Amino acid sequence: MTAVEQFEIFDDEFQRAIGPNPKLNLLVDGLAFAEGVCWIPDQNKIIVSDIPNNRIVSWNELEGFDIYREPSGCANGNTVDNEGRVLSCLTRGRAVVREEHDGTMITIADSFNGGKLTSPNDVAVKSDGSIWFTDPDYGFLHPELGHGEMPEQDRNRVFRVDPETLDISVVSEDFDKPNGITFSTDESILYVGDTGRTHGEFRPHQLMAFDVRGNRLENPRLFAEVNPYVPDGFRSDTDGNIWVAVGDGVQVFSPAGTLMGKIHTPEVAANLSFGMSDNQTLFIGATSSIWSIELNIAGASRPQS
């Protein structure tokens, strides 16, 4: 794939964001399926869930590739909270867990209404410390990556966890398969992906947007429909654009939901994260490989509470 074929530009703002001579750099290969891409500022490293191998791997400039956590409970989505602790969604473990600074693992959420969660997929932390995550049924549908056990929840949902009490509450249940999740730059909007199309062409393949009103979500609306695949992991940048990992790479949408451009990866892309000291490097997990690209725009940082 040539440099010209790697980038499709539909808007001058996308060209500005990627710069005049963008280049994809291969950092790691040989993984089984790269997901849960997350930059850890305190450690200056990127971590990536290698789900079928039941591990989380890492990469940084000085040490290169390493194993971060093994076994991982078939971890999927990862993020960092306001204190720099890593939160992980466990597909097989059916829980959201937090790694303390001393390495101790704490369970944040593993049940609702007396039943086990199905398979937490992706997670985002708000500046007030609250934890928001998705719980689709992929762990049931794909036992090789999850558990194969009949769901104890009656539907797939999006949850919020109170940072002090760890009380769990439903913020949305109007999804086929809720997947990726992230806040807008100012946290006034929550974006949630629906990847129902993975199990039927007629099913959803879109990003929904919600207005955030304290602990609640209001005004659900279609933000963007992704074609020809589904929106998996995504992040916002400082201009409010949304960078979405999809089947053929990365698609970038303006705050208005207009497709600005595409970055094509050699393999199916599932997740991404901004990182490095200036937050202007985009890391992409694409099946067996991890890629990076230096940008002219930074990923959004959470406002401080």
C-alpha cells in the first residue's frame, strides 16, 4: 500500500491534522488481535490488549515490546483514570477492574441487579472520577475470546459507576451491541458506538451522541454511520473531531459528524489512542500489529474537576 493509498482526504482540516507528509510506522507485529489501545502517561508507554492470547502487551521508545499483564482475563478496552491507574474491561472475567499503583487489582463492577455482567467491552472516565462502560454480549457469542455462558443480563447496556461508592447505574439500554465509548473534549457529549452489524448486515453500525447532564444522558441522536464496517474504539481530539477505528483503518469525523478523511491500515483496526508527551501521536491496534502516526493535532485531555 503506497502513501497515497493510505490516506483519503475529504476536508482540508483533515489534511492539516495529518500534516503534509503523514507516515504510518509499524511498532509491533505478531499479535493475535490488538484491542484496548491505551497510553499510560506516567509510564510513557502504550498498552494493547491481545485478546486471544489472554494478555496485555506494551511498547515504549526505550524498551520496545514487553508483556504488561498475563493472564489478563481476556481484557478488551483499557483507559487511565484521573490518578493514572489503569482500568480494564474483562471479556472473560465479566468485570471492570482497576490496577492500583502497587499492582493490586480491584473490581470496580461485575454485576447488576443480582446477575453477572455479560462482557464489559470499553470504558471511559470523566473528570469527576465516574466510570462509564459498555456491556455487550460478545463474551457469550465468542467463547474463544470470552466465556460462552448464557447472559444473566436481559439486555446489553451502558453503565455508570460512582467513583466513591462504586454503585452501578444504567445510563442507556437502547443499543444492539454497545461498544466503544468516549467523551467530547468538554465532556458535554458522550459518544457510544453500536456494532450490531457484526452479527447481521441489517443491524446498527453507527456512533450515537448523548448530552451529558450530571449522572444522566439526554437527547440521544445519530452522530455518524460508519461504512462499510462498524465503529470500534474511538477518541476525540482537541478540536472535537472523533477518530474511529473501523474495519479498513481509521475514519475521522468532524464535531458535526461529517467524514473528514481516512487512514487505511494493512489489517483490520479495532482501537486507537493518542499518546506521547505532546499527545500528538496516534497509536492504532490493527489485528496482529500496532502502528503509530505523528499528527499536527493533539488528543483531548479531560478537564480537571
